Amino acid sequence: MCAMRAEGFRGYEDLKLADIPKPAVSEGRVLVRVSAAGVTPLEHTILLGGHPRARAPLVLGSEGAGVVEDANGSEFSAGARVMFAGLYGVTEDGTYSEYLAVRKENLSLIPGSIDDISAAGIPVAYLTAHMALTHSGFQAGKTVLSPAIGGSVGNAVTQLVRALGARHAMSTTTSHTKAEQARTLGFDEVIDLSTEKLGEGVRRITEGYGSDIVIDAIGGDLLGEALGTLAIRGSLTTLGYSAGRKSTIDVTDLIWKRASIKSFSLFAQSQEMWRTTWAAIFRLLESGAIKPIVARTFALEDAAEALRYQIEGRPFGRVILTV
């Protein structure tokens, strides 16, 4: 089968089309014919040698969508359309390939109203967003900030909390063009950081109250700024670092507000958490309450170009490989 494989971890030039054996299914696995794969910053980190567990040669890609070819005794039937995510592309070959043997707990059916290309960009962002909100104690009526409306997690959190009854569903962008695009798409609580500081925007939207919950997948300097927006007894969850791995914070933003800061990792969550979250996301997708946004698609053999576009082009929405 065809796959885009990292032959080394020195950069985009190491991502090459390869002809490798089709995977065999083992106990607890389902063979999926991959139709589309999501492109995420994780692949960029791995391709630059930034992940300690990854070893080359390695087929990249942690999420995707496709059709079950061999159900292998699972509850999924042959021919079923499924989406999936896991540690694929990190400790074992991933989704930038024609076939993948997927652990059954990593699979979910795709609602009939969602096409495979859209579905391929759902798992990592929406599972992460929903689980992080659960861990943060989100309830209807809370005020939530998740920076980067054009990014996968920022957009997913914003959509989810709106659907689940947040009092305010706030996000940010550093691009005036993206701010206008967000408003056109119905995101009316986006802070344009090219014209307004983050704290000022949050105070304006919440009338001085602040953020009950911050879900931050950006890191860098924005993490410290986001921490400063917390309301009394607010909570910040950090889970990404696309803007940088280091940040400076003002500890008084935690102390006098009796606030908290915690971390989150999707692939450290229990199988039960995965099952309940998959079910919740399926219902929200089926009802139309949340709707994934795809910025651009690329052919599998153009995976390096797709990844470069994801990292350097900073699109509004997901980048997807068609297989």
C-alpha cells in the first residue's frame, strides 16, 4: 500500500511516498481503508525530531476517517464509515496511508450528515476540547475563553461551549482578516488581538467578570495573558504549545483569585472517557450543533506541502489529506 513516511526527522524533505505492507489485524484491532487523514502540528513536531518516543522510519498521522474493511469481531460492521484517533504516527505507523489497523476503542461511526473529509479533522480537536471541558468542570452558564478561533482546538472548544449553553464563548485571533471571517461564520465573541489586548477584550465581553474557564492550546506568552483573564475561582487548562513551550505568568493571578492551572493530554485518558466523549460528539454532530471547518485539502503525496501550509500558512480551519 502507499503511505507518506518520515524516513528521518530532519524536516519536510524527509517525508516521502513509500510502498509498504498492508497491516494485519490483531486482537482488538479493526482494519480501516483510510479515505482522509487530518494534518496536525504534532506531525511537524515529530518531523523536526521533537518527540522523544518517535522513531524513523515512521508513517505520520494521528487521526483520520475511512471505511471498515475487516471488523475482526468488533461491534463495527464491514463497510461502516468511521473516524478515529490515537497514538498512530507516534509509536507506530499512522494515518498518512491507505490502510490502518485501528484499536476499536479509538473508533466512532460517522454521522450520515458528515462527509469523510470533514470527519477526518474531527477526532483530535473535538475529543480534546470536550474532555478538557469535562475535566475543567464546565457547566451551562459558564464563561469560557479558548484562544485561536482559526485553530482546531480553539474552534472546537468555542463551538462546543456554545452548543452546551455557555454564557460567553470567547476566542481570539491575531489576524484582522480571520476576525472578520469568524464573524461571518457566526463567532461573535472573537477578540481581534491586532486591535485590542486580550484582557481588555475579555472584560468588554463579560462586562468585567472574566473567564470561568480557559482552555489554552497555544502556550507561549498568550498563556500568561490568558491566565490574567480568569475570574474568581477560575480554571485554566493548558494542552498545547504552538506559540511556544515557555511562558511567564504572574502567580498573583492564581493566588488572589483562588484560581487553578492544570494540564491535559488526550491520549492519557481512560477508555471509558473515550467512549462517553465519542457518544457526546456524535450526538452534537448529528444534530448540527457543531460543524467542523475545513480550510483546504491536499492529496496524500502532497503531505509535506500540506504540513507546511498548516504550520506556516496558519489557515482558518483544518487541513486534510485525501487518500
